[in-house]
Amino acid sequence: MPNLNSNDYKILQSIVDTKENRGLSRGRGTTKKQIVDKTGFSYPKIYNTVKVLLELGFIDYAVKKVRADAFYITTKGYEELKELKKNIL
């Protein structure tokens, strides 16, 4: 299992947007552009991290937005974030 760094976790967390109701279900995903806008990270960084998060099963593909791939957090990804927060507190 690859080691995720703090920026990778920020990207995972940015997929979930409760204000906009995005990233929580297959029907309402978050695009890479939305992740870039939210985190300020570069497209290559987002691309590489999304690839790893997909391989780990922390995120999955949501319904496409026009021509853009969209992603949502899986139960496994949500549990990972919960575990991380529990370890920090």
C-alpha cells in the first residue's frame, strides 16, 4: 500500500463538499478542476493522487460531468479519513 502524504489526504478530503452536496454519491461527483480550485494544487499532482486513491479504493468514478471525469469518496475512503482524524485528536 503506497504511503499517502498530507497533501494526498487534503485531496481526498476535498472530494467531499457538503456545502455543494458533491463527492458523497455516484450521482454527484467532484471533478479534477473542482479539486484544483479547492486545494490550489497543480493538475499533475491531482492526476497522480487521484490515480493512487482509485487504486486504493478510497474513491471511485462518479457520473461524468459533460466531458470531465468526476469522483466520489467510497466507504473505505470515508473510514480512512475518520481513522486519520481519530489518530490526530
